[in-house]
Amino acid sequence: MTNDHKRPLTLRDVSEASGVSEMTVSRVLRNKGDVSDATRQKVQDAAKRLGYVPNKIAGALASSHVNLVAVIIPSLGNMVFPEVLAGISEVLEDTELQPVVGVTDYMPEKEEKVLFEMLSWRPSGVIIAGLEHSEASRAMLRQSGIPVVEIMDIDGEPIDTCVGISHRRAGRKMAEEIISAGYKRIGFMGTKMPLDHRARKRFEGFTRTLAKAGIEIADQEFYSGGSALAKGREMTAKMITRSPDLDFLYYSNDMIGAGGLLYLLEQGIDIPGQIGLAAFNGVELLDGLPRRLATMDACRREIGVKAAQIIAARNAGLDTENETVVTLSPKLTAGDTLRRT
Amino acid sequence: MTNDHKRPLTLRDVSEASGVSEMTVSRVLRNKGDVSDATRQKVQDAAKRLGYVPNKIAGALASSHVNLVAVIIPSLGNMVFPEVLAGISEVLEDTELQPVVGVTDYMPEKEEKVLFEMLSWRPSGVIIAGLEHSEASRAMLRQSGIPVVEIMDIDGEPIDTCVGISHRRAGRKMAEEIISAGYKRIGFMGTKMPLDHRARKRFEGFTRTLAKAGIEIADQEFYSGGSALAKGREMTAKMITRSPDLDFLYYSNDMIGAGGLLYLLEQGIDIPGQIGLAAFNGVELLDGLPRRLATMDACRREIGVKAAQIIAARNAGLDTENETVVTLSPKLTAGDTLRRT
DNA sequence: TTGAAAGCGCTAACAT
DNA sequence: ATGTTAGCGCTTTCAA
């Protein structure tokens, strides 16, 4: 209420205003060390009255402790990463730690840049999506000397620790389910995959399992950008026109699956009789659709929780030494779009 | 490649490895001041070889410049804020500045906490959603001495600058459209509003305009939490059962509107003949729906862009003195769910 | 329980 | 074009 000039307040200002040494002010403001109730009160009053906001930059430099956890994800736009973030926040809220998110747009160069930027703030840990990183990124993470948790995926070599699901296995499981339901002419729709390693791995697991059963993908279509719901619709229309004999459509994510579902229902196609459908992620949105789309839960929130717990534990000095790979098991929901076996 | 101990590298390490003074190393690494190509090369080689990552904490303290912009939003979960963020990032990418996001979950106390936390990192600017903040938050923002842009809404008193739309006016416009299309028995569905000031303001603008035309909201229903699509479906079912004579449903956001739309179509209800529908936000998802839902674009990306531009300009010393309130105009899309006038 | 001194790793401002 | 000096605002360490 008193600081009319633009200079931000310092500990010294509070010290002078309260007649207590800077050091003791610092102790009060951090609840560290023993301070008499009287001085504590004086200091707190002064700090509040002045509107003092501590300078974490200086604090961090002096203590070489930064209570930040870098969280690096490809995108905020598809609902899966916000859910991971929610899991992370939930855990870190009971902690000194604070998540800071960086977005890569699925671009390795941007990942490298964001990572460099975040590491230059000397965070207490890194949570980063995926196991595929540029050599430079891997080097930075290794050198950093802080806990690193790679999330979402476990099919690969973690730098330090990883928590996620096996996307190859997820693809395989869904293929098995589809095969055992008796579907034979299967079409696939998904993102253009060079970008999205996890989608690619699901696709690989999927096709390989089909192959073992003597089935080949009968048609496929890829997209990028735009409204996923609309894309699902378009691609589905195109595909069933082009390949009218398909009896199953596998989508690499729920949004395009939902678009396809809506389209097919409008066309009066019998689902899952004439055509079965399945997708991936288990997003909340599916609950509001006319039919429950078959899907597989990606354990998003759980991944966030586990990752944050690992960072928090390591930060507290507890040695979680042992578990370098935490494997979660995605649950398959057959819903209403997959024939019952 | 050489740093096997855990101590992070310092400028001094690079200095020693390259035989160049710390100061010159610093200059090279920041592209500041004149350095001969030869030394520059030596330094860059050494830095890369060692895997040096600068310590921004120290840099920021020394220069009292932090290239961070605090972005404080209520949620990442509903697609509107990620789009604002995209606008912000787009602009800041051509800048030294970097956005750092904090989430409040629509809770004033959490906003206060997040704000305090972020200000303690001495960012170069703040972009914060809404015009409603606790007195303490407003005080912190005022004291901070940095540019503050309040976004999304303009119906109120900005602390410094604001950019957004008038939600009252948006509610009014939609009401006018509905009235002039001849609808008379209007139901409303939305979030529980104490939390969401902008939804409340739209509602106020909406009801007031109806009132002037002698119309009262015939039925209303509020929700919180859960899948918005599913909630829209449920609430709509409940409402048209309870009030079968309604001829229009106004939803406070697109997701519940979409849920309602899907439900009504399934029931074989004539839209917009028997019942007209409208919502708010203009989210991309609507493109994939069976009908184009009437909605109003909230100018999300544009808001992010403008806000970031203001911060960037002020940061560059350009005085944008003049414009303290930037008003954007949401466009109304009648779509297929509003009778043509 | 409180205070004084030293320094975290960098950069602004001066030398040279 | 390069180097030297003095802090930035805190916290750590040690002393009282």
C-alpha cells in the first residue's frame, strides 16, 4: 500500500519496515528456523502491509533449489495431455513442487528448444512425453542430473524412468478382440504417423496381430490438422464408399472414431452388425455419444499421478532406485460398437 | 560428454575449457556485443562439447530481466483456453518472451496463490483471464509494476489493460436473434454460475433482452463437473420432459449444446422447426456434428494474439499507452439450428 | 533466538 | 574485441 515507485520490494524493505534483520525476515517468510512469536508477527505484518512478494530468482540462486517440475508434452489441444497434467497437479499440490508445462507440437526441434529453455531454469525434475527424443535432447536430460520421467509409452529405452502403457500391446489387444469377434475386412484411420510414435506403435501391434491371423488391413486413410470429429466423418465416408465391403473400422483416436460413428449412424448403417468400430483413448466425451464406442483407456490421469509421485519421491530423497519402468494396463471397453463374442 | 559428476556446468567451466574469459563466453552465448569469429567459434565448440546449459536463474538475477509471461487461466479442460494459449504462443514465438501457464480451476483463492507464485518469479508481464479477482490479487497486480492484460471479458474495470468481448452483449445479441426468429418459450442450460462470471454475464444479457420483449426464461437447469456432452444430453432430456412446450434451448457452451443436439435428433425432433438451439463459443468440434449448431464465436485465438501483442509491445518499450480496453466482436453463426428470419 | 559475512552464477558498466 | 569489477536479492554458514 506504500510502494508507489516501480521498484519491486526487497527483503531489505521488509527488514527496515519491521526493524528486524533481513535474515530473520527471511526465516519468517519461509517458516524456517526458530523465530519468536513477537518478531514473527512484526515481520508478517510488515510484509503484508507493504505487499511484499519474495523474489524466487534470488532465492533459487542462493539456495540452488528450484521447486519447479518441467512437464513437456506435444499438445494441449486433444484432451489427453490436460488429463495427464491434472494427474500431475493433483500429486504436486501436496508438495513444494510446481509443474511448468512446455508444448512441442510433436516437433523434435521444438522439443529440443523447449527442453533447453526449461533446463536452463534448473528445475527439480522433468516429465516428458514419449521415449523418442533427439540425441541432443537425450544428452541434455542425461547431463541434467535431475530425475527424468518419460511418460505415456514404455516401448523403448528410458533415459532414467518411464511410466506408461505399451502401445504395441494395446494395438495387439484390440486386434485380438476384433478377430475373435469375427470381423475380417478391416479398415484403419489415423493421424499421419511420422509425428506420433505412440499411434504408430499401436498400428504396428495391430497389423502384426492381424497378420498372424492371416488378415491384412483392407484400407487405410491418414489425416492431419482440422477438427478431428469432422475428419473422422470425412475419412469414414470416403473409405466406405471406396471399400464398401469393410466390416470393421479401427480409428487411432476417439475423436475421429466419434466422427465416424456419427456418420455411419446417420447413414443408417447397422453397428456393430454390418460394421464394427473401435478407437483409442477412452476420452470422457464418448459418454455423450449415441453409442458407446469401443475403445481402450490410455490411463492418462494415472500416468500423470505416477510420474509426479516418482519425481516427488526422488526430490524428497527417497530412493525409488528400483522401478525404472512402470507399466500400466489399459482397459478395453467393448461398448456398443463391437460384436459380442 | 565430459561432465561425469552431478554439478551442473557453469560459465566458468566453458571459460576454462575454451580459454576465453567468462564475460566473453557470456557474450557469445547471448549474441551480445562484438566478439571475433575465432573466439566465438572456440566458445561455441566448448559449450556444445561440454553440454553447457546456461543458468537463467543467475542470468535473470544479474540482469533483472525475466523473459517470462505469466498466463493465468481457469482451466485447460474445455478447449477454449488452449486456443487462447495458441494465440499467445504464436505471437510470443517471434519474441524473447515465453508464456508460463498457471491454472486456477475457477477458484479465487487458487488464483491468488498461483498469481503470487508466478509474480515471485518476476515475469515481464501477466495475462490473466477475467476481470473478477480478489482484492489481494488486484493489489498484487497493481504493485507488480509490470504490464497486466485481463482477457476474455470487457464488462468491468480493468486493472491495467483488457482484451475480450462483452459477454453481456453476446447474450443480448443471441436473445435478439432468437426473438426475431419468433421463438417464445425458451429454456436455458448452463454451468452453475457463481464460478463462471462470463457465463453469468451472458445469461444476464440474455434474460434482460428477453424481458424487454416480454419473454421470461421458461425453464432452466445447471450442472457442474462430468462430461459436458453427456450433461447436455441429460439436462436436455430432463428439460423437454418437464417442459414439453419449449420451442428453444439456449446453452451456455457448445459442448452441452452438442449433447442436447444429439439427443434431440435421436428423438426425431424437428430442429429448428419444433425446437431451435443455440450455444456459445464456436468450438471446432461443432464442425463434425450432424447439424451446425447456432453459436457465437468467442474470438479465443484473437484474444490471445492481441493480449500477447500488448505485452510484447510494452516489453519493447513501445507505449501502447492509449488502448486500455480492446473490444472484439463475436460473430454469430446461425447454423442449422435457428429458424431463418 | 538473532545477526553478519560470504557467495550462488551470471551480467552491466567500466576499463583496456 | 576482450577483460575486470561489482553487484543482482536472496540463503547458507557461522558467530553471538
